[in-house]
Amino acid sequence: MQAPRIASFQPPRRTLMGPGPSDVPQRILDAMARPTIGHLDPAFSDMMEQTKSLLRYAFQTENKLTFPVSGPGSVGMETCFVNLVEPGDQVIVCINGVFGGRMLENVKRSGGVPVVVEDAWGRAVDAAKVAAAFAANPDAKLLTFVHAETSTGAQSDAAAISAIARGHGALSIMDCVTSLGGTPVLIDAWGIDAAYSGSQKCLSCTPGLSPVTFSERAIAKVKARATPVQSWFMDLNLVLGYWSGEGKRTYHHTAPINPLYGLHEALVMLAEEGIENAWARHRAEHEALKAGLEKLGLAFIVPEAERLPQLNSVTIPAGVDDAAARARLLNEFNLEIGAGLGALAGKIWRIGLMGASARRENVEYCLKALAEVIGK
Ligand SMILES: *Cc1c(COP(=O)(O)O)cnc(C)c1O
């Protein structure tokens, strides 16, 4: 067989203002280009320990079991569900967009019995409905919700929602893929038992790693399971020996070594900036973008009080062709913004201000490009 004559891949230079990935700073890419070492090398173990403590800072938690799962946000999600849902467990699942729907799918596949609490796409989860669901289902073992719904740009009141679960002795699983590093995620203050995030959104690293954190109550539930976790790769009982071996780490799988250098660098950058400053920066750039979008006549779909600063969903103006406009942004301006998902496909654009993409230069560039494309 003849070898295909294909040259090295040279990606175009884009400005990433969609729902993730966000712009990756050169400093993070440089960190990933450092020499690969063995994943059981003591130097690598030291880096893993540092990553864990940096992640505790990002999650604002003292949870010992805090580490990056080797896989995208979706693998972090499955890790939470396959470990914490036991066959027959009743689980209250909040759905107000695409990612809540994925949680429902995970509950079913893990053998759980879902009780769905639905809210309109574009709205936050209604805490009163969650309270009513617990009142009607007092035996529910778990509550699951998405803190920052990337499909719509709505942010829910995680403190209020998880307090209801606590009051009923249930554990909570929170998706904070898009919120971590962009808006406050306070795992301990809110009493969240399990949370998963992603490397490529407000942490501005490359995709493929999923930071997770588990409370002592969550670990106790996993240890007390009557049935083994059905996934070998994601079984926390086994992963624990790799990420928390404390001097006697044992082989579980080969960690993605260089991507982990990247995540370490991204987290060092977050610590240098200060997480409160990162939250304030996302908020300030959102305000600047919002002012410009409103000047262009683009209306937000989420009510102001429920809006997520790092994901701005606006209605596509009448007479503007969605696909053609986004193609022009990409081809003429090297600018990526997000399309609508599900029922919102063709109706909205999702403009991300995540991580390094949340900077004034990007906001101004995006507003200029949008004005041209919609003819303002
Ligand atoms: C992006 C995203 C995910 C999935 O993350 P992947 O890295 O794409 O697997 C899950 N939940 C939310 C809210 C997201 O925005």
C-alpha cells in the first residue's frame, strides 16, 4: 500500500468566541510542548499533587478527592453518575437545556429512577419546583442540576438548589463545566457533593480533561455501594489509588501527560490572576459585550438576573441567514461564535466570553464583525 502524501496540519488562527473551546494562551501551549516523562515518575507525581491543590482553589473546596479525569467534560459527567447512582435510586433531575437532558440519560443508563423537574430553555432552574419534587418524592437519594447551561446561557442558583437536597438528606451532582473559573463556584459553601467541569471553557486549556471533586459524603456512598460500579475505567475505588495513592501510586491507566502540563499551567495562571479577579473580568467583559450587542439591536434570550456572563445568547435578527452569517464570520474574520442547539437551532447565536477569550480586544472585534455581517 502506498503511503498517503499528506503534509503536517497547520490550523488557521481563529478567535474563539463560541461555547468552548476558548482561546488557549501561548503560555499554556508552550507548557504542553515540554518533555514527556513517565506517568509514575516522582516528578510527575509532584505535578499531579500541585494540580490537585490548584483545582481545590478553583473549586473553592477542601475536598481531598479533587482531580482531573482523563477525558472531556462528558467523561467527568459519567464518572459522577456511574459512581453515585445505584440501580433503583430515585434521582431528581433538573432540565432547562441540552446538558440537563444528558444528565437524565446518564441516570437512566446507570439504572436510576429519574424524577424530572423541567424549566423552560433560557430560564434558570426554579428552586420552588425542586422543593416540590422532594416533597413528593421524600426517598430521593440524589439531586442533579446544571449550574451554567451552555445551550442557553442561563445560570441557576446553586446554593438554593443544593440546600434543598441537603435538607432532605440527598446528595447533589452539579455540572459546572462552563462556570468553573468564570463565575463563582463555591463547592464547600454551597454543600455540593459531586461536581464536574471541563478544561476548555473558562480555564482556557485545550479540551480533553475534566476536573472533578467529591465530598466525604459522596465517597461514603460510593464505598457503601451494594453493586460494583459498572464502568471499570471510571470506578472511583480504582482511580483513587492512581490519583491519591499518597506515595504508593499504582498503575490504573496512562494519564495524558502533556495535556496535564497544560491544565497545570492554566491553573497556575488562574491562581496568579486571583479567582475573584477572573470572575470580575468575565463580568466586566460581559457588560461591555452586552452594551454593544444591544446597540446592534440584538436581544438576549435570558432574563437579566439569570444571565451567565460567559455565554451570551441573542436572537438572530429577522432576515439574517444563520449559517451564512456564521460562515462569513469564520471565513472573513476568523471568528467562531456558537450556533443554537436543539429547539433553538437557527434562532439564536451563542457568544462565548470564556477564559482568555474574555478580553476587551475580543469583545470589540466581535462587535465590529457582527455589525458588518448583519449590515448595521
Ligand atoms: C461543554 C459542556 C459539557 C461537555 O463537555 P465536553 O468537554 O464537550 O465533553 C457538559 N456540560 C456543559 C454545561 C458544557 O458546557
